[in-house]
Amino acid sequence: MDLNVKHVNAISRATNEILTNHFGLDVTPLEPTTGTGTVFSKEIAVILGVKGELTGQIVCAFSNNTAKQIVGVMMGGMQIDQLDEMGLSAVQEFGNWVAGTTATELSKESCIIDVTTPIVNEGESKLHSSNPFVTVPLNSKIGQIDVHIAVKEE
């Protein structure tokens, strides 16, 4: 398997750090799972393409309810009742934060990457990847965020 534990840990740390530092949440990482082929996405998924010393994707998937809470925090504690274009744009910005922090965390492991602009997928779906993936579920009071990591070293 091409997945390096140090890289997976760095990517998980990045998302955890954003939820802890930007959102003030206590985060509990749950047992990671591995697989190949199909990743089941929840109602909202932020998809980040990775290139450089690693290639592949990082997908943060969560429920609509969790997405609304993420957006609410990003908008200064507003109550968000539905995800409109502005809300989806905020979810995409959350993806940018994950991307930037991931690049920083990986650079600490001497791994240099670029991350593409995030794409937000709305609606439960199946994502298919030829790369093996590790899923790290992060649990907090705003719900669970599944971080699907399918990257390999070039």
C-alpha cells in the first residue's frame, strides 16, 4: 500500500487543528478504516486534489447539519437554517483552510504538495478512487467529519 502513516497522520492533524483552533471544538478521532474503490460520501463533501510529492484526493464528508454548523461558526455564530450559495461558498472556504493547513503539516514531514481549489459535492453519493484510502472519522459536538485520504507518493 502506498499510504504512508506519517502523511495520513499529518493530513488528519490538519483537519483536527482547524476544528480545534478555528472552531474551538473538542475533537475525538475515531478508529480509522481502510479500503479501496468506493468511498461513501455523506450529504456534503469537500474534495481536494493533491499534487506534488503526493498525488490523489482528500475528501472531508459530513452531514448537512454539520455543514450548517461549520458555516454558522465561520459566519460569526449565525444560525444557519439552509445551505444556500453563500453557505456552500463557506464550506468551500473550510476546504481551503484544510488544504492550507494540510500543506503546512506535510511540509513538516518534508513532503511538499499543492492542493487544488476545493470542489463541494452536495448530496449523498459514492466517490470512486483507484488509490487505496484511509478514512479518519473526527467526532465533535457539531457532528462527525470523515476525512477520506487517498494519496500516494510519486
